[in-house]
Amino acid sequence: MIKTRITELLGIEYPIVQGGMAWVADASLASAVSNAGGLGLISSINASADTVLEEIRKCKKMTNKPFGVNIMLMSPIADQVAQFVIDEQVPIVSTGAGTPAKYMEQWLKAGIKVIPVVASAAYAIRMEKIGAVAVVAEGGEAGGHIGEMNTMALIPQVCDAVSIPVIAAGGIADGRGFAAAMMLGAEGVQIGTRFITATESNAHDNYKQKIIAAGDTDTIVTGKSLGHPVRALKTPFSRKFAQMENDPTQTPESIMEFGSGSLRKAVKDGDEKMGSFMAGQGSGLVKKVQPAKEIILEIVSDARNLLEGSSKYF
Ligand code: TUI
């Protein structure tokens, strides 16, 4: 048990939130994380809006603990999922890749706690003003869609900018990252990549093995030219994507067409050639497949030892 404003606010034992990873974050993973004392999230990017609804209902059967839904705001089904979370009385919603402003009034009225992912201090301030209970401040070390700032400089600046509690994300995969985030002023962490390799994750085994095999420099950021930077493992797909972005004969449409459906191909089919294996720079810290509970307990125990041992410097 760790006590911060995040554990108190969300009614969880450890301030560890599982990233709402597109295609990966389903009822199986979210319930495992919540049952282990963290906060599991279900992604709204999946086969269809109906699948998301099914996952929410499944998750309720698999855990009595709080869990949430992540709504990726660029998603074509965002409006539908925004309504499902109200109908299904989901207690916590996190949002990413944009502003949840248009949904806030109805969510707050329904008693939902809203935790937007932000990539800057200015954005965090806006989110606090419209009623967010906390923010996830995500640095560019993270996998998937990312902002400009990196975690080390972003977290303390977001903490200074808002009074609501801050959850740190981006590059955090072990107890060292957790302890460091707390020292930067965060009151919790969000972890994505390490949970892709959890036993309860339904990501294809090729995806898990690629993360486990990856070293510190094995990710690449593509999509900047399209206005949507995305970090993923270096693979034939992501290298080709980067090459197309530098090729003046390609149009944004042809590049987007090439990338279409690539994340699903990685997660569901383990497609080594055409899959987009989105993952963060913390991939090099991920060593094995482990149950979610073991991941959480290991991170908490390592962080506790580090934080208690820090008095040796003074
Ligand atoms: O959303 C994410 N990560 C994601 S979404 C995703 S799905 C996808 N699939 C294919 C191509 C692209 C994406 C994969 N990974 N993280 C949360 C996040 N939000 N990171 C950064 C932000 C963010 C950035 C700018 C939030 C707000 C923001 O506002 C800028 C503005 O002023 O609107």
C-alpha cells in the first residue's frame, strides 16, 4: 500500500496506472492490473465500438476493483465510447491525443473522474480548469502518439503548473523510474510498454518478444511530417515509413495509406513485416513475460528500497 493523492482519489493500493494502449488494453489486462492493486484501463481503439462495450462489461465481471477506459480523441468511435462510459457507470476515464472539453460537462454530471493525458504544462492548466481530477504528463520517451517534451523536464513543470495530482508517463518501466518520478513531484506513474509483455496481455507473442529483445536505441519516431509523431520499435515497417516521409514523390495520403491498420497487424497477427510495434524507450528495461501482479509488486518493492536508501547521500 502506498498513500498519495492518486491512490486516495482512485481508491487503489498502488499509484500505478496501466497505459490505455490501442488494441492491447482489453478486459484481460485491465482486470489483472486492477486486481493487483493498480488501475487497469481499457482502450477505446479496438475492432469496433461494440467490442469496447463488451470489454467494459467483461472487465466488470473480472474485477470488483476500480478500472477505467481510455478514450483516444482522434478515434472515429470516440463519441460512441464517450456515451458508453456514462451508460456503464465507468468510474474513471482517461483521454489522449487531444482535448476532451466537449465531453466534460456530461462526464462530470455522471460523476466520472476524468484524467487527460497531456504533453505540456499549458495543456495541463487547461485540463485542470475544465474539471480534470488529475493529469497524466507523458514525455516523448513513451510509445505511440507523443508530444515534444521529455519526461525529466516535463513532470516538474507540470507539477508546478497545476494543483491537481500528476501521474508521470514516458520511459518508466521499473522501480527506478517510479522512484525518480515521485522525486520529480509526480504522485503516480503510468506504465505502458512493460504491461504489453504481461502474461495477461493478449498482444501477439511476437510483439512481446520484440520488446524483450529491444535495447535502448531500438525505437524510432515517425509521423512528424503528418503532424502525428508516433514512437515504435525499429522494424521493416517503421523504417520504410520513415523513408517514405523523406521521399518527395510520396504524398501524406500515400504514406497514411501505407500505415493504415499497421498497429492491429502487430498486436493481433504479430506481423513482423507490416506491423507497427508501438513501444517506448523503456523497452530495453523489459526482460521477461510476467504476470501483471508480479510486475507491480516488483516495481513497488524496488522503488521503496531506493527511496528509503536515498538518505545515504546526506
Ligand atoms: O494517445 C496517446 N498515445 C497513443 S494513441 C495511439 S493510436 C494511434 N494509432 C495510429 C496512429 C497514431 C495513433 C497510439 N498511442 N498518448 C496520449 C498522448 N496525448 N500523448 C500525447 C498526447 C497529447 C498531445 C497533444 C495530448 C494533448 C495534446 O494536445 C495538443 C493540442 O493542443 O491539441
